[in-house]
Amino acid sequence: MNNIFNSEDKIILAIDGLDLSQAILLLEKCPNIKWVKIGLELFVREGPRVIEILKGLNKKIFLDLKFHDIPNTMSAACYQVSQLGVDIISVHASSGIKALKNSKKASLEGAVVTNVKPPLVVGITVLTSFSLKDFQTDLDRNSSIEENVLRLAKLSFDSGLDGCVCSPWEVKILRSIYKKNFELITPGIRLKIENKDDQNRIMTPNEAIENGASKLVIGRSISKAKDPNKALIEILESINSG
């Protein structure tokens, strides 16, 4: 069981499709969960109080609101949320280097106000819902997804961010470029590859970790399982099996 505990810090449970009471019940069923991801849906439904409540349960918080706006607005938003004591916040890398640098700086300044540890700031590269066809057609891009992920990851790194969010398909090449202290957070994780849901660029937990992912964002594979804790244990064991 010790190996399982060593893997717990790599799993971020996405609870966006749940209300607060459902999320708490799920966490009670899965006591080994250390990290939770709060996305737009849950944050809009419950407000900032959800952070305080989940922190009260000793959970680490990935606040995944994917800020994307002009530099002043993004930095102001990061300044505010960093005061809430979250552990990771996400911003769109495509907002540009000025917005990214300002957002990182503001996150440090905001944390000082409430005397909390500054959050890591990670850049969103290309959403895992995009297939190559959708990416090139919808966004009128001629380059590949991988090329764009590499460009946006570099922009995140050069801006002083702490890492980026990418699909597991791009993790291996990114880890060959960036050291372990640059977080590579990967959604699009499925226990069985045929269960794609609304994701396209997906991979199993063990494969993603083997390729260099720092943390895996996993939602429905756990939250929709008949036995969520059993599903979590299977994921932890699959990571260690590698």
C-alpha cells in the first residue's frame, strides 16, 4: 500500500460536474484524494466559498478557471484568487507574454496580502477536446497541434510560469525539453482508451506518467464509477505498475 500513497500527489480529481454536497460525498468515499480541481462550472455554482470548504477538508486546490483576457484584467484576477489560498491557477498561454508575466507577478503579490503560499501558475496550451481536424478547421490553423503546444509551452516557460497544461500526447516531447520542476498537468486521462467522452487526445494513467506528466486530471473515470474508491485505487496501482 505504500506505493499507492506515493502516487496520491499525482492525481487531481476533477469535481466540476458535481454540486458541493456531491463533491464532499465523493471525497468521503475516496479518502486518499489529496488534490481537487475546481473548474468554471462548480466555481460559478458555488462561488469562492467552495475553496474555503474544500481547504477545510485538507484538500489541495487546482483552480482551473483558465483566465484569458487583456493583461490588466488577467493580472487583477490572479491577484484576487491568489488571496484565497489555492495551490494552482490556470491561465491561457495564448493571452501573450505580457499577460502571463503580469499574472505570475500578481499571484505573488496577492498571496502576500493574506499571508498564504503563492499558487503555481500554469499555462493552458491546446485543449484536449480538439482533434487535429477541429483545430485546423475551427481555428483556421495550418500547423499541427503539437507545434502549437510546443510554442505555447515555451511562452509559458519564458514568462516565468510554473508549468503548463497539455494533453498526454504532447507530454513526452515537452518533458524532453523541460525539467521536472516545470509542471506538466494532463487532462484527457482514461482507464480505457475507448471511453473518450468529449476528449480526443487521451491516454491511460500509467502511460501519461511514464511519458513525464507531473499530475493527471481525472474526473469521470472516478466520479462516475460504481465504486469510486476502487477506481481510484486501480489508477494508483496502475501508475506504480510502471
